[in-house]
Amino acid sequence: MTTFIRNAWYVAAWSGEVARTLFKRRILDQPVVLYRKEDGTPVALIDRCAHKLLPLSMGQLVGDNVQCGYHGLEFDCSGKCVRVPGQAMVPPKAAVRSFPVVERYNAIWIWMGDAALADPQKIHRILRYDEPGWSVIDGRYQRHLADYLNIAENLQDPAHTTFAHRSTIGNPAASEVPVKVEQDGEHVVSWRWTNDAPPPPIDRKIGGFSGMTDRCQFYNYFAPCVARVDVVTMEAGQEHTEENMDRGLRAYSYKFLTPETATTTHFFWLHVRNFGAGDTALEAALIAGLDQTFDEDNAICSALQREQEATGVRQYAFLAIDAGPSRVRRLLEQMAAAEAGTDHQPKETA
């Protein structure tokens, strides 16, 4: 069984990717075409004409309608065929599926499941977004050559950072600190405090720390597709209150995982921070460093994917540090199985 969970909001694209042109992207192994209406509202349709299945993305926009590039059939924003050149009657089956979309946080979110369940209130809330004193980096995208389950496990695994990210976020002082794990419904969090230790290179550079620090990493996973790593670096010896943490370096690093296929994933990332507002050089360095970090994750997860496919085995041995990653995978598999057993599966059109 493919572990796709359709009744959820996924990031389909950053807002700047979708304009008055036809933009295609494969999501949950379905071809989707996105565009904007003349008033700027985003639209998403199945990228497959109801006639002979030519991708609609090979056509063009006619006002707010998509015109197929093969025989000129036109489909409105709801997916209804409104024109067939050369005949007055539109066949009843000449319709394509439309998907609910919402634009929020400079991203276009799509619901691939039962449209009747698409409640915009269920879109994940991004902490501190647009709040005074907090800066946002968004619009970042990578294509990862791994199953989103492997990526989800990686994003729930603080232990790997010491070894996989030596030149960026890795901190050797944390390697022996045990990881704690908690789960509340569809939210899993793994975390650890590394106290009275030298800061990692990136924090030393940005924060100017000269002495020992306390550093926390909270790896949150909100099933099925949102990861948030809360990172705080503060001078050692302080009480770990919200107020003191806000006085240190604090960032919320978001990753939105949108499965492309069973073995590839759209990896969107967004970063909210309380330091370096207006510092363009710092922002460029952060972007470069985070892109490098996520490239390193991509290399690791892609290699895992290849070996898993070659052997048919996910892993041979289990370690204590696997508690968080294993919970996330189990949760996603349970959610997919539960959804497959309901009647809330979309009927394919075109």
C-alpha cells in the first residue's frame, strides 16, 4: 500500500511560482495544473484532459478557463467543460477534477482528498509569522529523491545532526545527550537540551557567543506533512523560560513535505527567526547554510532509499534514538490505513 494521506492540506507551490500561466506539478502521484484567475485567485485542476488525456498544462488560458492544446476543449475553474469546438453539446463526462486550494503564508495549499472535508482552519499555523521582531525566509524549494516517510523520520531525529551536518548545525557536544520523545495524537516531538557546552559553528558565528551555551532542539512532526524544528541557543546557566529563550538566538525551521511519487518528495522550507532583521548578508548566509543542510539530508535519505529498494529491508537494527522516527512512521502508516478503510476517498475524474 502506498502511504499517501489524501485528506490533508499540502503545500502545492509557493505563491510566486503560480501566475497567469499553466504550472504543472505532480502531487501524491497525481498530475496537477495550477494557475491564477484574472482576479489572482489560484486554481488547481487534474492535469489531464477529459477527452484523450493530454496534459492540460500543454494548453493555454482563455480568460479564466483552460483550453486543451489538442482539440480546444475549455474547462472552467470547477473542472466543468464549457466549450467543445465544432459542436454545441458538451458530453456529460467531459469534466475534470478540481482541487480545493487556499493561499496562506505565501504558499498555495492543496487538498487532494474528499473536497467536503477541506476545512481551511486545518491548515497548519506557522508560529511568529509576520510578528514584530521576527524575520521570515520563505520561497525555498528542493526536490528530494526519497519517500517522504524516510524524510519524516530524518526530521524527527536529532541524533543524526552531529554526524551528517558537521559543517553547519552539527554539535559534537550533543552526541551523548539522550533524546526524549512524546506523542500527542498526530503530533510527535523529540527533543534534548545540551547544556553548558560550546555552541555549534553557525551559532557562534551568528550570535557571537564566546562562552558556554545551553542549546535546545525540539523536533516536532505534525502528521502528515509538517515538520518544525524549534532551536534555541542561549548563554549557559539561565532558567529555560520562554522569556529567556526569546532573548537568545531562536528560530522555527519549517519543512513542508509534499509527496510527488512513492519515492520522491517536494521539500518546501520556511524559516522564522528573532535575530538579524534587515541583515541581507546574514540572510544570504542563512539561506546558503540551510540549503546545504537540507542537501546533506537529501543525500542521506536518497542513499537510504536506494538501499531499501535494493534489499527490500528498511533497517536491520533498532537503536534507542529510533524512538521518535519510528513513532512518526507508525503514525503515518496508521493514518493512511485508516483513511483507506473509510468512504472518504475521492472519485477519479478524467
